[in-house]
Amino acid sequence: MTDTKRCLKCERTKPVQAFNLRRKGRKARQSYCRDCMVEAVRTTRAMQKEARRG
Ligand SMILES: [Zn+2]
């Protein structure tokens, strides 16, 4: 049996394994799937890079 969870960003239902665990909490998992987390980090870094240049 596989538990699934819905990503708040891409709104796709994925197995919980596709979600990273939060550092605090036993059962808590991220609201965003790994793919979206990677994308979010990439976007944040790009924004920080832009901010530094300006
Ligand atoms: Zn997602």
C-alpha cells in the first residue's frame, strides 16, 4: 500500500516518497513535491543573484 499526497504547487498527486521530510515533526512532509522544491530553490537563487547584482 502506498500513501499519496497532493502537491500544493503542481497540484499533482504523488506518492509520499516524492515529498521530502521536514526537519521537525515525525510525520510532516513538505507541501511541495521534490520537483517543485528543486524548482523553488532554483528560482530563489536566481532572484538572490539578481538582487546582489542590483
Ligand atoms: Zn509539485
